[in-house]
Amino acid sequence: MLIGGAGICLVGLLDDMYDIRPGYKFLAQIAVAAFTVYFGGGIEYTTVWGFSLQLGGFSFPVTVFWIVLIINAVNLIDGLDGLAGGVCALESFALFVTAIVMGS
């Protein structure tokens, strides 16, 4: 996860410095997300309304799609100073509390 986070941070930094074309940036995001999922960062199952849904073979593409979706969602809300950082900090805190409650 740390290497994937550093990789996507590098993609963002290079985009800010050299204004990478959107297609190349999107491919780089997919590559970093695929790398992260390949080395154990995948979503194996989810729970929807109390029912557990096993993803099985769809785990890899669903997780890559989800990671790229979240990366671009945060990128879109980065219009005001501190907005993306504040939203990410609040979400990180919420995930921290959820992990503690669930015993992870």
C-alpha cells in the first residue's frame, strides 16, 4: 500500500510539473492501482445490507476500478486550498474508527 501510495503521489507530482496528457495519467493510475492490488491490496468481499458478497474473480478489476475512481474523485474536489486534504483527513479518521470497531 505504501509503494502504491507513493506511486500515485509521484504520478500527481509529475502531472503538476509537466502537465501530463489525461490519457497517459489515466493509464499510470491504472498501472499503480493494478500494482497495489496485485501485491495484496484487493477487495475480496463486501457486505451490502447485511449480505456478504464474495467477488472471487472480479476482485482484481473491481478493486482497480475503485482505486482509480477514488483517485479521480479526490482530484476533482481539489479546487480550494485544503479541501481535498481536509476531506481525506476526515475520511481517514472515519476509516480508522471503523477499523477499531471491527477489530482490525
